[in-house]
Amino acid sequence: MADRLFPEDTLEHRIEAYENTAEVNEGLHALFTAQTDRIAFLKRHRDWVEENRWGMGDRAFHYMWMLILADAAARFPALDLLEIGVFKGQTISLWALISRELGLNASITAISPFEGNLKPQPRLLHSLRKKLDPTYREANAVGNLHAIDDYLARNREIFAAFDLDFAAVKAIKGFSNAPEVTARVSGETFALVYIDGDHTLEVARSDIATYAPLVGAGGYLIMDDAACFLPGETFWKGFKSVSQACEDIPALGFTNVLNIGHNRIFRKNSD
């Protein structure tokens, strides 16, 4: 199935040809956006996300994830996937959809509070709090405010929309730096870890230190919202805090092999 969908393209091909320049970064972002629309099930999923306002991210990431999952499935006997910071389930439902369409046997773990932290409030109060409350102002600036909701229910909705089984996901409710949460995955090995949680520098660095070691050799650590220091101007760059936290990653045994928009892809070096 994978070969029929994109016979001319693989993640390894993209990595071998990659140069971290403005021209390449902008070109890849545009190309991956177009490639998403060439593949019917990717386009249908991203269209649904945008029409229903089910999350952020870029259309280009759908094609990126297809290449990554196909590559990781060839590298690992078990395709164990972990996302930190799930929101309404755009990414994990896409992983499940790609796995079904490509015939991959993926196991998905998802760590998130699944509840939001922002009560409904008048616009004026929101503006005043941004001016007067430094903690609130920072949380707003780095995208850490989410309306209070039952996000487990929202995840079930997007899975149901594509006839996928959310019950098969290992959903861990809590903050990524809570001991009772980290204990649930301690000692496990993942083919890839995607970090898209709290965007403060402190927590982004904590997530990297905690979850990057769980990636198996040859596997992938993907950082969302992390391209502020990369060349290129035609795509959103993310947050400086997360981008700065990424400076910790090479010392943990990873190489930055590819960047698509504000997603940075690191591969764990072989021992």
C-alpha cells in the first residue's frame, strides 16, 4: 500500500537531500502541503480538522506524518507511538488513520490533561488579565490556554468521524511532568515521540529530558512549535521557548535530520 501511494518518495530520501536553508525549508513546506492534497485520505482528514476547527498545525504535517510512520514501521518490529499534549486528537487520529490505510500495526499512547484550563470570560476581562497578571500573560503568549472541555470526548468524536477506535489508544490523563504520569511509561521504548505540550521553556525542557530517552535507536523525536531559529519566512515558526529547549536535544544523542514548517524532526543516533 505505501509503495503505491508514494513510490517516488520516502523519509530517507528527504533526509538525504535536506539542507537547512530558507529555500529548502520553504520549498519543502509548500511541497508537503501540496502532497497532502494529492492523497485522498490525508486531504479528507485535514479538511475535516479545518472545517471543524479541531486543532492547529499545518496541512503539510499530514504528509510529513505519513512519511515518518512508514519509515518508523520499517525500522521497528513494533510501531509504538507517543504524543505529549493531545488537545482534540488531530495527530493521534491521523496516526491511526495512516496506520490503517498503510497496513501498519501501530500502538498509540497519548499523555494530556484532557480537560482545558480556561473558564469562559468576557473579552475585557481577558485583556485586563493579560495586562495585570504576568503568569496569565505568559500562558496566553505561548498557547497554553485552552477552554475547559471534555477533551477525551472530543478525541472520541474525531476518531468516530473516521471509523477509528479510540478505545485502542492508551490515554493517560494528567500533566506530562507529574510523577504518576511519567511512571506509566517509564521503561518503555517508542519508535517515535511527538512533544506538543506546555510551551514554557521549563516544561518543554522537562518533556525533552523525560521523554526523549524513551525513543529507541533509529527512532524519532518530533518537536512541534520549534522553528524560531531556522531560516525561512513563509511558514509559522512556533515559540521561542520551545525552539530554545530544542538546543538540549543533540546532547541526548539525537541529530536534527529534517524540518517541516515549525516541526523539527530529530533521529536518535545508533549506539
